Amino acid sequence: MIPLNRYYLSFFAFSLFLLTMPSCSSISYLKINYKVPEKINLLEGKKVFLEIRDSRSDKDVLGEGAKADLKNLSDSISLSITEGNEKGFKIGLFPLKSLMQEVFKERLKSLGLEVVTDQGESGELPYVVIDLQSFKLDLVKTTLKSTWTATMAYNVEISKKGKVLAGNKINGESERMKIIQKKEADTLLSELITDLANRLDGAVLFKQAGII
């Protein structure tokens, strides 16, 4: 017969294992909510091919501080889209490059454009090229607080038949104090991506390119 003390010790150890096992194996995701600006018909009737390039010298989304804090984070990112005052709806999990394609497709559609992403359908269409230069989430810790930091930069070009007709570089950075796990990180990235994607001024670029 197992001594009572050993029985309780074994039971306690097994219960602790069951409690900690899900937390060790669970996978978490960064959650991005892109807020699409109100749709305008400025470029309605025009069709473009959207190409996403990833020219980041550092392909890691997380800095060292964020890596240490988000140990079970998936490489895939959850993306939701919000239009106007509506509640955001999740469209899926994506690697960063594919996520940017979804975000900028929605941005261009909000300008009235019809957007093609299949290379086989590009034909003689104008190209909108989004070249991602940097994208990083990090966590900076001091004795008093921990702060999430985020940076993003991209080049946008309008080209046709291989010739660049217009372009611009857009970048930004932001920070937010950490309070609850990664909630503020999700909010920080959502706001930064929304701000920088919506800075893409299609009217100015298409006018410079001589397309309108």
C-alpha cells in the first residue's frame, strides 16, 4: 500500500503537471486589426496589380525583448478588418508578407480601385508595388515599467511596363506601456499599420504617374 504522504505528493505533482501543460504548449498570435478608411470613388473604374516585396534586412518580426516575453508566439499573425464603425471581422492567419498584401489590397479598394494579386492576370495593368523595408515589435524593460515599441517602413511605387512612374517612402514608429500580457502590443501594431497604410495617397501618386 502506498503511504498516505506519498499518495498526496504524487497526486499534487500530477495535478500540477495537468495545470501547467496547456500553458506550456498553447500557441499565441499577434492580433492585428486594420481599420479601412471610408471608401471614396476617386479611382473608381481603374484596375491595378498589387505586388508585395519584402526587402527587410532583418526578417525577425520580434526584437530580443519581445522574443523573451512572447515565447510561444506563432510566426502567423491574425488579421481582422474593420470598416467604418462596424465591429472588425477576422479574415485569417497570415505570414507577414501575405498579411501586408491583404492590408494594402483593402487600402487600394477603399480608393475605388479594382485590385488584382494573381501574377497571371497582371497583363498591361499598372503595378502598385509595396516594398517592406522594416517591421519590428520589441519590448523595452526598465526598473519602473515595460514598454512595447513598434517600427514600420515601406516604399510604394507606381510602375507600368517595368518603368517606375511615381513613388514615396512611408515610415513610422510608436510605443505603448505594457500592462496586460500582449494586449497593448496588439493595439500598438494595429494602430501603426492602420496609420501607415492609410497614408498611402493614391490620388497624388496616380497623378504623378500620369494615370489620372
